[in-house]
Amino acid sequence: MFASSSDATRAEPSNGEWSPPSLSIIVPSFNERENIEALFHKLDEALVGIPFEMIVVDDNSPDGSAEETKRLAQKYSNIRCIRRFDRRGLSSACIEGMASAASPLVAVIDADHQHDERILPKMVEAMKDGADLVVGSRYTADATADAGFSSLRLKGSHLATWLASLVTGRPISDPMSGFFIVRRDRFDEVAPHLSKEGFKILLDIIVVCRRNDIELDIREIPYQFRSRHAGESKMNSLVVVQFLGLWLSQLTGGRLPASFLLFSLVGLSGVAVHMAALGLLTMIFHQIFVVGQIVATISAMTWNFFLNNSLTYSDRRLKGPALWKGLIGFCLICSLGGIANISVASAIFEFGHQVPIAGLAGALMSSVFNYSVTRIFTWK
Ligand code: GDD
Ligand code: MN
């Protein structure tokens, strides 16, 4: 038998007894070494009679989660490890894991045991009953998230759930869940359109299906969200801002990518930095406006570069020597963007349009230019 015998190693494909997994379980992992083996045994225990494989997608965690997974894969043939370098991101890890799966059903579960794997057979049952997507929910009548969340995090989660309901267009109690099963053929249909940024893979699958008129029979199974087994959560303010970027992008029907919206928000914050620096410098060197303007411009560009590097492009963050090369390239590109801004704004002004319109058109022109060109050369 392929799965469901916690004591034995798995049969080899050549001995005739092997049956393919009907469920691929994707486990995104960053610094989860202490959780992986115990999670596998819990899955094995819960999934009696359901052939499964566990695919850990690890972003080269410093704690050696990938080595640990590979050690286990030598023991159990239904464990695989995808190890990614120079990349970070929960959604993109899930997408790569799901894209590598061959089973007809694909699940995602966190490595830290917060999701109750014992409801997986019920979730599989609902899939066999005709569902396209089954969500493990912390927020239906019989479920709770109290044990796994602080009260502040719980409030934030409720707010995010409400914001999400505005873009899903249907009542789903936990669209931010990181625990679900989807039919692989459905996933394969939407995969090319999914956002690789942030944490919200499930929400994105639902919204992209809606946008492409793909029918989804969604069911929810309640469970009690547990506290983390070992290690620490990777949720932080960056993830929250990334969620807002994705949400705004979904509000535009996906026409504006989340990365462009985040890039523009960063640009706006750069204007504040510019004005503050300019104010300070003209106070110090009152006569020499141009010195203040040059230093303020460089400060704003540097600010924008570092903020984009850790927020907009956190999944492909530049480090070491590439960081400094990236900063110089970014400043050069944005200087060209500045020239484009001034030329477009002046031309529009000369055509007789009002100052605010000309100014706005110039600013828009340079954001599109800076965004597109730095995406090609700086954050490839
Ligand atoms: N490969 C990879 N890369 N995995 C990651 C990354 C990353 O950059 N960041 C987090 N993970 C993995 C963690 O190792 C864990 O297995 C899982 O993703 C969830 O991360 P946590 O850090 O434990 O998130 P959480 O518990 O705070 O958030 C949970 O609730 C959110 C909604 O409130 C998760 O279930 C999220 O998926 C969910 O959206
Ligand atoms: Mn967690």
C-alpha cells in the first residue's frame, strides 16, 4: 500500500503494489524543522486508506528544514522536498508546490500544526461528493480561532475577512484560510493568473476563478485553529501591507497588478520624504535651493529603493553586492523617469491644460516608466 502505514517505509513503484497518491499535500515551510516529522506522522494517522504524498516547499530555511525533509524522504517514499533559493513568499511557495503535484486532489496545510489535519478525510469526502474546493474554516458556527490567535490578531483577521468578502462576491466564512483542498485541474486552469505575492493564496484562487467565469463549488468544514507547535509565525506588518496591495488589485479586477499598486504607494511615501528633506535642507542652506533639491531627490530615491526592495519585491529581495548595484541602477532609471515626468507635464501644460492635470499626468507617466523599467532591470 502506498500510504497509511506509519511504521513501514513506502513500497517501491516497481513492485506492483504501488498505487499513485490521490492527494498531494503541499506544506509551505520557513524555519519549520521541528514541525515536519511530527506533521507527517499526524497526516499519516489521519489519512488511513487515502494514498497521499507530502510536498514540503522550503525557502532554504537557515534552520535546515530542507535537510530534515530530505532525511525523511529517504525513509518514506511519499515525502518530497522542493527547495528554493533566493526567494521568499508563502503564496509563491504554495503555487510552486501545487504546480508540481500530479494527484487529482491538492491540499495546502501549514507546517506548524495550527490546522487540524483530522478533518482532511471529511474534506476529501466533500471533494468526492462534487466540490471543487473545500476550505478548512476557523469561522463557521462550530469553529474557533481563539486558541491560535492573540486578540489583536483575531480583530485583524476579522477585518481582513470582511475586506475579502468584498472581492469574492460570495459568502465564505474563512477566505483567508491557509488550509484547503482544490481539484488539480481547476488549479491548473487558474495557476498562470495567480498573484505570487503575499500570504493569500486561497483568496486569490477564488477571485481569479470568479474573474474568469470558472464555476467553483466551494464547501467549508469547521475546525478549531490550534496554537503553533514549535517555532514562530512569519506574519508581520509587511504581510499586512502586501495583503492590502493584493486586495486593491482585486478591486481593480486584476487590471493593476499588486506590485504596481505597492510601487505607487511607496512612490507617494517618497514624495513625503522628499518634501521633509527639502524643508529641512532649505532651512539649513536657505539660499541654495538647488542643493536642497538634489539631496532631497537622492534621499527620496534611496528611501523608495529600500522600501520597494523589502515590501514590493520581498520575494526577490536584493542582498549583498547586488543590493548596491541595484540602488545605483534604480537611481539612474528614476532619473530618466524624472526627465520623462518633466517633459510630459510641460507638453501637456503647453497644450493649455491646468497645472494639476499636467502635474498628475507627468507623475503617472514617471511611475509607469519607473515601475516597468525597474521590473526589467532591477528586480528581474
Ligand atoms: N516557503 C515559505 N516561504 N513558507 C512560508 C513563508 C515563506 O516565505 N512564510 C511562511 N511560510 C510557511 C510557514 O512556515 C508555515 O508553515 C505557513 O507558511 C504559515 O505561516 P505562519 O507564519 O505560521 O502564518 P500564520 O499562522 O501567522 O498565518 C496563518 O493564518 C493566515 C490567515 O490569518 C496561515 O494559515 C496563513 O496561511 C493564513 O493566511
Ligand atoms: Mn501559523
